[in-house]
Amino acid sequence: MTLTFPAEGYGPLPPGWLAAAVTYLEMRAPPPRAAPPLPEGVALEPIGAADVARYRRLFAAVGEDWLWFGRRLLDDAALAAILADAGVWCRAVVRDGRDVGLVELDRRVEGEVELAYFGLTREAIGGGLGRALMGIALDEAWKDAPERVWVHTCHFDHPGALGFYRRSGFTPYALALELGPDPRLTGVLPRDCAPHVPLIDPAA
């Protein structure tokens, strides 16, 4: 489908589509401050090719509030191949025996590390766990001295996400629009997730 927008101002989307305003951020050197320790009772556990079902449960628990859907488009074999790749570092955040967060680094492009997924379940947000987790993720990301570490977020994400990334040492460097069908209308995500994003069903 070809979309036509005015040079400036507003333009309509096809019925049932969403437009996400995306911010790309990067850092070119490790942050100077040391990472705080994980709180008592919290640990990180590796997620590999044998853990596809666990990954899917955690991806949904963390991401449904924010319209995460990219990994849900992959079949099990494709997802297992990513998790098995030596360039991918994926960890479950476990608190008192329960999975409450996900962090995934992607080193598959030479010279850079993408913070591909980073998030906590709703009940785990707050209390400093995110700051500690980010510190560990950045220590791991900079371990082999890449040229840069980068991440992207969008306005459908947690309202504090952009500020959190900036406080963690990332600097915005580009903006983009992500356009596509609403994943809640295509069946990729439940219709009742992410209620802060209006669901406009053209068939209703």
C-alpha cells in the first residue's frame, strides 16, 4: 500500500492502521557511573533456544501493555534461531522465583550493540529495579568495546521510557514514523491490551 502525506501538517491513515512516533537513541562511550546492585531476591537467568515458550510468556507479560508485537510475528523455529545466536544475549529477570522482566542485547551487527528489548512487568516497575537492570545491561553491552550502543522507543511505550533512557546515558539522534496495521485488529495481540492507544475498528 502506498501512503501519501502532505509536505507538512496532517495526513490520514488507512482504516485500522497505527502510526508510532519513534525515537532512536545511542551512546558512544560507557556511562561513567557504576551500576547499582540488583535488589535482594532478584537474579538474571539466561534464555536460549530451548526456552521459546518461556520467552513468549515473558514477552507478552512485559510487552502487551505497550503494543510489543515484533517477536510474535516469528514462528518457533525463527525465534529459537535468534535465541541460539552467539550474538544475542537474552536474560529473564527473576524475582522471588517469578519472571518479572526481560533484557535482550543484539550484537549481530559488527561494531554496535542494540538494546533490542528491555522491560519489566507492571508490578515490577518502580523501586529501582529498572535502574539496576539497565546498569547490568550496559556493562554487558560495553564488554567488547563496540563503537556504539543504541535503542529505540516510541510514544506507545511507557510514558517514562524516553526519560529513563536519557538518564541512563543515551542521546536521541533520529526520529521516525512506524506505520502499519494495528496488531490488535490482525489477531497478533489481544484486543484489550494497551488501552492507552485508541482501538479504532473500521468493521465496527
